[in-house]
Amino acid sequence: MVRREVHPDINPVYLPQQVEYSGPQKPGTIVIDTRDTFLYLVQAGGTARRYGVGTGKPGPITKQLQELFFGLFSGKTADTHGWLE
């Protein structure tokens, strides 16, 4: 058995796991549930491998870059690198 290190900030429900699946798709089909943020790999026997997927929400680095970008364009942040030239 392979042990995986679990990141403490990840809710275990989003880790890969085998689940029951009763949808109409055939084995081998990938189903993405955007509302509940899961990806299912449909398998035989009424099961699927379920994976948690990202929601597209910005993380801390994206937020910092966004603040810098808007600061540069609004003139609140000095353009010390010449990015707007």
C-alpha cells in the first residue's frame, strides 16, 4: 500500500475515492460536476473514481498579482520595472 501525505488544508472529501455511481454514462466516461466540484471517472459495476476539482477561485498569489496589476494601471503603484512603457 502506498502512503500519501495529506495536506492539512484539504478537506478529505476532495481526495480521490471510489464511490457508487448510478448515472447513464458508460465506463471510461469523465463526468464533471461543477456545482459540487467533483470529477468522476465512470467505472464498471455502478462505481466511479471521484476526484475533487478546483473552483477557479483566485488563490493568494493570484490576489497579490491582481492588486499589483490594478495598482499599476490606476497609478497607485509606481511602475519601477517599466511594464507599462
